[in-house]
Amino acid sequence: EKPEMFDFGVEFLAKEVKRAAAFHSKVLVLHPGSSLSAGVEASVEQIAKGLNLVLDADDSEVNIALETMAGKGSEVGGRFEQLRAIIDRVQLQEHVGVCLDTCHVWDAGYDIAGDLDGVLAEFDRVIGLERLHAVHLNNSLNPCGSHKDRHAKLRDGCIPPEALVRVTQHPALAGLPFILETPNDDAGYAQEIAWLRAAQK
């Protein structure tokens, strides 16, 4: 809705891509954005326009991964179809993929605890598993479909911890980087990684 914010966003993302390339990173995860009162359809067009401007001017090997969102408020990306619509409008589609956030998809209404196979099959049908670049592994403070986006530690949320272990073990996700975003401190991360490793046995 605000041209100056769009211009700022494009300029900022272009700089972030250059930073990622300087670190020899291959993937940059991006929240798609919010539609405010413009509506999802107009926002999908605008997001794709911004991505095209950034990617057309970039000659690095950095790929942009659009993050699955919880669908809070006017967020874009709470449904797989919205992410697919953005990708379809990007010219250099080989440089655009998706990052699946377990908290976000749960809050968006995708039951990864009761039907992980079904959720991944739907992702594959709508977007394609070959476009999945990374997984943000988080629990959620809210029940499935709440559209809240409140992360929790792996064993402290509404997603059964054993369901998150199954996510890490699913063959469709083998070889992908799994990234912890909660609890935000080294000691906490060490505990969660140790628990995950023990749970794999």
C-alpha cells in the first residue's frame, strides 16, 4: 500500500542477498509480508514484483526461500497456495523456494502431528518438495489452526514432541537443514539438540 515501504523492502532485500553471498550462503529465508487492506491477490503480485526486481539485478547463487506463515492477521503465506502463486509470478523461479516452519504450519491449520504424511503430500502437490530448502523446527504455544504465531521450545508447546521428532525423521525431508529458533540461547539450544539426538535412537 505504501510505495516508499515497497522501495525500502526491495533495497533491503537486495543488500541481504549480497550479505548472504558474501558469507557463501546458498539460501536466504524471507517472510513474504502482509497485505494490510490491499488483499492477498494484490499482495501476491507486489511480492513477486519485488522478488523479480531483486533477482534480476543479482548474479549470485543465493536462493530465496519464502517461509510458510501462520496466517496471522493479513499475513501472506499462511496457505501453500499463496506461496505457489508468488513463485508462479517470479521469472527466475529456480532461485525461489520455501522454508517450512513447523510452528507456522501448525498454527495455519496443517496438522503435522496427526497427518504429517498428508501435509507433506499436499505441500508436494501444491508447491513441490523439490522446492523445499530448509525447515524451521519449532513448537507452538497454541492449538492447531489458531493463526497466532507463538513459538515454543520443542517439548513445551501444543505440538506433541514426538510429532516433531517424526518431522526430523521423515524421508521426504532427509538431507534438509533443520534450524532451531527457540529458545534463543546457547544452553537452551544445546539441550534441545541433545534431546533430539537421543530421541533419534
